[in-house]
Amino acid sequence: MGNIRSERGLHEIIDRAQLILTSWQAFVEEHPETQLHPLLLSISDEVTDLMAAFYLEASEMAVDHSPASGLATGMKMVKKNQMM
């Protein structure tokens, strides 16, 4: 898992990662121009997946570091177009 300096630091990273991820999706990935270009959409999907992986990894570290918090338990990142 590596060294964790503080639980507060992890929660700050998780919060910022979520903010950036949702901003990316709203302002870039879902932009009509991105949707029109298959190459841009493909790259955008990869960026989203990498950011989501970072977010989930940091969340898992927080859970392992502080099991009583329940943060990210059973959490899954789902893109808007994949939601039921």
C-alpha cells in the first residue's frame, strides 16, 4: 500500500480527484464536439478510466487505512451513458 501521511490527506486527494473527474466528464468528455470525433472520444474515455482508477485506488487506500469510515465501500464508477 505504501506510506500514508495522513487520513486527512487521502480524503483531500479523493475529494479533488472526484471534482476533476466530474468536471472532465461534464466539460470535455460530454461536450458535443468530443462526441462527434471518434478519436477524441476514445482518448477521452481512456482519460476518464485512468482518473476513475486513481479515484478508486485512493478510496481503497482510505478504506484500508480507516476501515471504520466505510468510505468507498461497494463503490463503482459508472459513466453517465452506462447508468440504468
